[in-house]
Amino acid sequence: MNFILEFVQKIFTATLFSLGGTPISISSIIELIFSLFLVIFIARILSNLLKQRVLTKLGVDEGNREAIAVIVRYFSIIIGIIIVLQGIGFNLTSLAVVAGGLGVGIGFGIQDLTTNFVSGLTLLLDRPVKVGDYVELEGLSGTVKEVSIRSTIIKTNDDSSVIVPNSNMISSKIVNWSYDNSILCLRIPVEVADNSDPLLVTETLLNTAYSEPAVLHEPNPKVLFSEFGDNCFKFKLLVWINRPKEQEYIKSSLNFAIEYNFRQQGIAFPANPTDLWLRNPEVLGPIFQENGLKSLADEDWRALIYPVEETLAPVTLPVSDQLSLRDALHKVKYFENFSDLELRQLIEAGYRQKLQPSQMLFRENDPGDAFYIILSGSVEVFVEKINKHLTNLTAGQFLGELSLMLGIPRTASVRALENTTLFAINKNGFQKILKEQPELSEQIIQELSRNQEELSQRQKQLRALGLVDDTEDDQNPVDWVRKRLQNLFSLAR
């Protein structure tokens, strides 16, 4: 029995070959393999513990957690391998000489692996793409689930996992929707018949955009009149969303809503007329003669080819109970003489705001940062301090214009009496309008000057609050309004 054990021991300890002056035996190979597995196991546990416990408690985001954990794992493996080799008795100096000699030959064989390894380090250290990012690569869209040294795993919208070599992630053009932020612009092309009202199309598209819960109100949705097509006008609806993974579903929802709202407003999509060309029109001669027609130029010849269709009665479309924004803006005395082109700029500068019953729009002494037009529903204006009702406002009426134009704090509170939709223009939007339409500021000044007594009261109110700048203070109320508009909205003097 001892003889057998000694024989087995000799087999396992016998030198098979030498590597860099270090004898290699079966036992040393088994020890090396076991040690390497142990190193990899410990490194994985260490990186998972770091990622799931330490970094999570420190509030590090998912992408950075994954990058740090992967770097620590591979660094731990490298350190562990060096320790194992030294523990077994490998001469690392001589091993480096051997590795250097074999490096050139091996390099050609594992060139792709080396490229992916270096690319993986670049991704982990430079982090142009990290775990959790939503990316688009060569027609492939999905969320990055893992970045390793060799490859990156992307989970697509249909829940399939795609393994992409890291070299492709570095060398290819990648759209990273999550790099700076997750906001994505959707461009939805829309074609309408060439007899459509462009302003009505613009308003309907914007109403549709604001009605979609996934669409952001900042940046504001926009409508572009892109070009004139054959028998059609071509528009583009631009909306911004912060859920890029759901872009296809959101676009589908918007398309459904656009089609529905166009039918509601009587906006027609362009027809696609089909022309019929006859290769041998002379073969129809006998048919024309039998029916008393002399040539193709005679009227009613189409009835011989196409069946007579019964004319359908026009369909009466339901009319939305929401006030047309064009009509509402024309009721505002400052905009009553605006053309459709000027109204379109107003419509694009504003945004929609919806209120539930009893929801507050603003309170007394709030900054006057927007003015509102009621499109549907109604609101109550009241003094909250003494609980005094002042008035109710309904569709078509507007409020808050003086607070916006003169920078005056709100003098009353406003709350919704029912489900209410308002069109609002805030300070930034109003400033944009005044800069694009310099003559509007003078129209506003002339309109306000008709009630100089009220202007004087407003001026005294602002003086009492310390809100009148020395450069704009003027005894003449009209000059004061002009200077105040210039200061508030940074207008050229």
C-alpha cells in the first residue's frame, strides 16, 4: 500500500517541464488551478459586496456602481494571481521573459480579444456608456445591463439580450439618450390636405401633445411647417419625453390622438389620387360606339369603366367643447389685431395647464410670472385672507396679464371650480414674443395708458414693496410702464 502511495506521489510531484527556471509538476498545476478558482471566487464576492452594500449605501448611481465593481474585481484577480504564483514558487522575472517572447506570437492569435479587453477598460474608466443607460447602436435600441472586460450586454425593448463586443461600442457611433439626461425629442411627421388651415392644424397638434401624459411641458412642444407637398401641407410635431425606452409606445399614442383630434376638428388628410393609363385605348372604340360616345374626350366616359357609386352624405363631426385658442387670443385686447402668423407665435410660446376642482392656480402675493386664458371650465377669484369672493371667470376670459407685464405680485387667489384647462404664457415665453414683435410692447403701453389712475396705484404698490428700480422710476405712469417693460424683459431701449 505504501508502495502505491509513494508511486502516486512521485507521479504528482515529478517535474514535467520547467518554466522560467521553475519546475512544473501535476501537483503544482492542480494547486495553481484551485488557487485561481479561489481567487476568482473571492474577487467576485468582494465586488458584489462592494456594489450591493457599500456603494448602494453611499448613494452611488447604478452605472458608477457597476463600473467600480468591475474594476475592483479584475484588479483583485490580477493581484491574486501574482500572489498565487509567488506562493507556488514561480519566478515572475523569468516568467516575464518567457511571456515577452511568446507575446508577439500570441498577440496575433488573440488580437480581437485584446482589442475588446482594452475597449472594455476604456468603457469602464471613461464611462461614455454605463449600466442603466438607454442607447441606440446601428439600429439596435435598448438598456445597457452589463459592461464587462470583453463585451457589453444590451437588453432590447422586446426583452432580448444582445451581446456587443466592446470594440464595437468604442468604434461605432452610439446615441446615448441617458448620457447627459434622459430627455428625448420625438419628431412626428404629419401631412394634411392643402386646403387645411395651418393655424388650426398647429393648435390641434399642440393640444394633442399637451394631452399626452408622457409629453414634457418643458421644453414646450413645437410645430414646424416643414414643406409644401403634392396636394398636401407637411408638418412636424416636436415633443420631448423623459422615458426613451417607451418612445415607440408614446409615438403610437400620439398618432392615435392626432388622427382622432383631426377628425374632431374636420382636418382632412391628403388624398392619394391614382391615374389610370391605357396602353391601347383604341380597343375601347367599339364600346364607345355602342354607347353613343365618339372619343375619350366625351363626358361621362369614365362611367363605362368605373361603377357608379352612391354619393354619401357628409358626416357631421362632433365639435370640441374647448374654446378655440385663436378666438380666445383675439378676445385679449393686446392681441386682438394679431394676424394668424403672429398668433401662431403666441400659441407656440405658451403651454396648457389643467386644474382639478378646488385646485389652486396661484395665491395672493405669489410672483406674477404668467398670464392665463381659460379654454374650458371655470375658476373663482377670491381674497384668501378675508375669504371674500370677487368673481367667477369662464371660458374665453383671461387673468393675470398685469401681474406678468408689470411684475406685480398677485393681488388675489384663484382656484378651479371644475375641471379646467388654461392656456398660459410665462415670463420667458412673453419675453420671447416681445423680442420677436417689438411693436407689441408699444401696443401694450398704449393700452395700459388708457387707465392712468390704475397705473399710478400699481406704481405706488410696487414702490411700497421696494420693487421699483431707480432707473425706471418716473412720475409719468406711461413712461414708467415703458421703462419697466424694458427692464423686466430685457428689451432694447
